[in-house]
Amino acid sequence: QVQLVESGGGLVHLGGSLRLSCAASGSIFNIKDMGWYRQAPGKERELVATITYRGTTNYADSVRGRFTISRTNTKSTLYLQMNSLKTEDTAVYYCNASPWGSQDDYWGQGTQVTVSS
């Protein structure tokens, strides 16, 4: 089992920055890829950014160039640096970890990010 705990969310003004963290514990050796997802009110959960076990990153078009995903080499902590925040970035942000094999993904409880104008 893997436990994921997000932190770093909050209220920020338009154009501001936030850094989200996701602390992984438990069987972190079993983590293959990791990512950030978000869900705005009334909308489905969507991919924000992912990072593979090789360190390859992928971003949603809406955040590319503004957000940066990174992780520690031990995969114990995942980060999301968010710059030039827009009101449409307001959502609950979730940390995700995909294990090796066919097991289900792990999810954190989410952290709220609110961008005010």
C-alpha cells in the first residue's frame, strides 16, 4: 500500500504562484509513475501533469509553460510548481501514483487551490 498526502494549496491572487507537495509513504518502491490531477466544481477530474519512472514529463495544454512537475529520486515526494495562475486553475488538486503491475492507482485526499481575481 502507498499513502499520498498533498499540501501547499491555498488562496492566491491572479498571476501568483503556488507549490504543491505530495508526500508518499508505505511501499514507495512499488511506485512507477506519478502525476497531478485536478477537479473543478461541476467538472470531471482532469490530468494536469505526469512524470514517469524515467523522469519523462507530460502536461495538459492548459498548463504547459506555467506548471512544472518534479519529484525526488526516491519518489517519496512529488511537486507541482504553479506559476502565472489563472482563475480557471481553481480546483481541488490530487496526487496520483501508478504502481508497477496491474494494481489500482493510489490517490491522495486532495488540496484546494483557489485563484482570485
